[in-house]
Amino acid sequence: MTTPKKLYIKTYGCQMNVYDSERMAEALEGYEQTQTPDDADMILLNTCHIREKAAEKIYSELGRYRVLKDANPDLKIGVAGCVAQAEGEEIIRRQPMVDLVVGPQSYHRLPELEAKAQRGEKALDTDFPEEDKFEHLKARPKASRGPTAFLTVQEGCDKFCAFCVVPYTRGAEVSRPVDRILTEARDLVERGVREITLLGQNVNAYHGASESGEQSLAQLIWALDKVDGLERIRFTTSHPNDMTDELIEAHGTCSKLMPYLHLPVQSGSDRILKRMNRSHTRDSYLRLIERIREARPDILLSGDFIVGFPEESDADFADTLDLIREVNYGQAYSFKYSPRPGTPAAERGEVEAAVADARLQELQALLTQQQKAVQDSMVGREVDVLFEKPGRDPGQMVGKSGYLHAVHVDNCTAARGDIRRVKIVQSVRNSLGGVLV
Ligand code: SAH
Ligand code: SF4
Ligand code: F3S
């Protein structure tokens, strides 16, 4: 038997990249994963193009591999993900030691590309092929794994928000068929998974084929609800316009669907939302939140915000702060607008950097305050916790509540994968402390 070669994968960006990295590692036969680039035979960067900083990071990371490549000329270096899709050949021009470039829709061709790179040729594939890459990626080995997993059900986006590269890097919106998702879910459960997070750039636009016709995300969730051994279902990321009545209702009636919803709004100003091509208004978003809370009063809401979008005035920004106060988020991600090549908004003027920085600080202060208040309000309550791993202290276990709060329990008798009732007794910086009930 030949000893396996070593593969080092570094993953940037969103959860879909985490999922894709797992699939790529499985597709590359003859390799085993290593946790450091130093002894790798192949280094694969799975990249993100969403903001300029994310994309530039890749080139500085590649620069660091120079010494490794000098020491080991057989080392192959690959770039996958959204930077690969957006920049293609340009990556090899800027960094000639890169051997392989593969876009997100071509991962099933990775073994061929790797073979080509081994022959000493540059291997590049940034097509949007017809075939379903997931079907062509090798089936997962039956190894056991942790209690939580991601499962991509939908990919790509047809929304074309004026600031966003995703429709260009991931391509048009595509849903995977229902039966393949169910098969993959059952397989995950067999290997110890208790919680599945369904992934898609526009996951609630899901409309997958099935024998009985097309099914919506809500219908898929109900089908997964019947999978024995699967205890928790989550999904991300949703677009406000695709929150259907049946999906909202599922939050009230499906006990496996967790009380957490990531629903990005980006801005609280109608003027800016229009310029962003978001196709929802401040008011339609707020009314939607109201309906979701009617269905599931304790749901924890999370959002994404962009500050400093072109032409954002003080009044527009004040509208965003005001919307945040009205919603009260338990979790949020916020970003300074970054102009992206090829997107419509990149052609427009920019808000002064100092102004955008100040706005981001003010917005994050408000969001942090809300998150802390929501987390603190858990103290005294009993919640179910899915335990994932040992904590820092001996005897301690950590897991997640349904609201996605990290919870740690000292002297814990629960095992990895157990769901146990926990009384929350303290709220510290990034987690809650509790005792088993
Ligand atoms: N499909 C998801 C996620 C898209 S990317 C959605 O529709 O919400 C994740 C977040 O990055 C976005 O919600 C947005 O807040 C942010 N983002 C996207 N493009 C950006 C840009 N050009 N500059 C700053 N933030 C951006
Ligand atoms: Fe990007 Fe908008 Fe699509 Fe989300 S909905 S991926 S922000 S274009
Ligand atoms: Fe980044 Fe691509 Fe995800 S741009 S956020 S890795 S879809």
C-alpha cells in the first residue's frame, strides 16, 4: 500500500465553503488531511470574494507558501472557491506558483485537475457545467462524525443585489432534488449527526424536484422532520422575499425546527434598499418579523447589515439604527460596504471612509448591546442543549441551545451528541453557563 499524500485545506468565507471543503477532501482520493501546510503535498485554499479584504487575504496567504514550495518543488498549490471563480487565470498570472484553480461549480472535476497538476501542467476550471456536481462527487465514507453537520440544498442566487458578487461567483440559483438530500441526511444521522443546517445562498427559495413534483423548503423540512434520529433542523441564509406563509408556520409547528432565523435586511432605509436592489422595503421587512414572531414568539432573530453603501446619508443610517431598535436582534453581522468589481454599485460614488467607519462602530455598539441583553435574558430559563465537545475545564462540556447560544456545563455527565435539559445560571462574554436539570 502506498502511503497517502497529505492535503491541507484552508477555508474562508461562508458555511457553504465549509461544506464544500469537506466534499473536496473526500473527492481527492489518495490524500489524507493534515492540519498544517508545512508537511502538505497539496495546499488548497477555499476562498471568499465577498469583500475586498477577503479576496486580498488570499494573495498574502499564497505568498507565505513560497518557502514551502522552494523546499518541496512537488508541492501543489490550488485555489478553489469564489476568488477562483471571479479571478480565474488572473490568479496564476499574479501568483505563478499556483498550480490549480477551480470554481465552485466544477469541484467534481477536481481529481482530473489534480492529475493534470501532477503532470506539471497548470489546471484551470471555472465553467458552470450542466451536471450536478454533488452527484459526481464521491459518496462520503461511512466514518463517524460530530453531532452537527451542514448540508447544501440550494446554491447560487438570482437576486442580484447591487453590491454582491455571489450571483457571479456561485451562478444561477439551483436546488438539489429532495431524495438526494434525504439520502444524505439519513447517512449523516447514521454517522452520529443529530442536527443538520440546510445551506443555500437563498435557502428559502429552495424548490427541489421530487416524485410528487417540486417541493418547497417548508416541505423539505417536514420530510426531514420524519427522519428518525435527526433531532434538530436549521437553515441559512434566507431572503425576506422568500419567507412564505408555510415556512413561517413551520417555525410554529415543527418541533425539530430550531427557534433561530437569520434574515438579512442590509439597511433600514427604503431609499438605500431600492438602490441596493433588495426588492423589499423597511416596512415589508418589519411586518414579516411581526408575523414570524406571531408564529414563534421566542424566535431569536439574526441579521446582516451594510453601512456606507453609496449615497447613504446620515438620515438613511439613522433609519437603519431605528430598524435595529425596532427588531431587537439576538445575533448580527455587520460590514462596511466594499465595492466589488463587476457589480452595479461599484460604479457609484463612495461614502467617505471615516464616515463609514464611524457608522459601523455606532451600529456594532448597538447590535452588541442587543445581543448581550438577549443572551442575559436566558439566565434563569431552562433550555435544551445539544452537547458537541468537551470544554476548556476538566469535566466541562459545551453545546448549543436551540437559540444557537453556546452553553457550557461544569461536571457534566452528558456525552457528545446528547440533548439534555439545562438550567441557565450565568451569562458570560461569549457563552452561557448552566447546570443539568
Ligand atoms: N445570501 C446571503 C449572504 C450573502 S453574503 C444573503 O442574501 O444574505 C453575506 C453578507 O455579506 C450579506 O448579507 C451582506 O451583508 C454582506 N455583503 C455582501 N456583499 C458585500 C459588499 N460588497 N460589501 C460589504 N458587505 C457585503
Ligand atoms: Fe447576494 Fe443579494 Fe443574492 Fe444575498 S440575495 S447572495 S446579498 S445577491
Ligand atoms: Fe464568500 Fe462565496 Fe460564500 S463570496 S460568502 S465564499 S458564496
